[in-house]
Amino acid sequence: PYYIDLNQNVYVQASLHSSDQNLTVFVDTCVTSPDPHDFNTLTYDLIRNGCARDSSYATYSSPYGHFARFKFNAFEFISRHALVYLQCELVVCRLGDESARCYQGCISRSKRETSS
């Protein structure tokens, strides 16, 4: 565990362990929860579908595609719970493949119409 205070920045780095230099990693979704076994009921989205949901969320570029780096601020959610867990979904893509998910950035999904 990492012990942090309210309003302190949390820095995260995810790394891909592969000898293939033609791969890159992208942070698609990160969610926090006070329950390590339930990331659906009481949660807070930092980023979803590549779209930042928290104003303090920021990505940091890396000269290496094998690293995804970002930060966020310890928010009020943390002050109400003794422990908060972070779960992230990352995508691995071929470097330079512009059609791959890693290069699409924020995807805001539109609501579907219901038929009569």
C-alpha cells in the first residue's frame, strides 16, 4: 500500500515487460473503489474510455512506448474511506498502427436509440 494525504498527487507508471520494441501501452480506464473486490458499486472514475473524468488526472509522455505514466490528486473520496483501491485497464498496441485503440484517444460513446 501507498500512504498519502488528501490533496497529495499520486504518480503512477505502468510498464509493459516485452522485448518487442514495436509495442506501446495506453491507459484506457482507471477506477477507484474502497472495496478491492467490487469496482462497480461505489466507485470513482479517473479515466474511462481514454477520457479523463477527474480534473486532476494528467498523463506524462515517455520516450519509451512500454511505459504509461499519469497522475491524479488524492480527492475527497479518499478522506471518506481508510483504504482506496485503484484498478486500471490498459491496452497494448503495435507502435505506429494509427487504427489501433492506443491512437484513438478519448472515445465518448453515444447513447443508442431504442426501437419502438
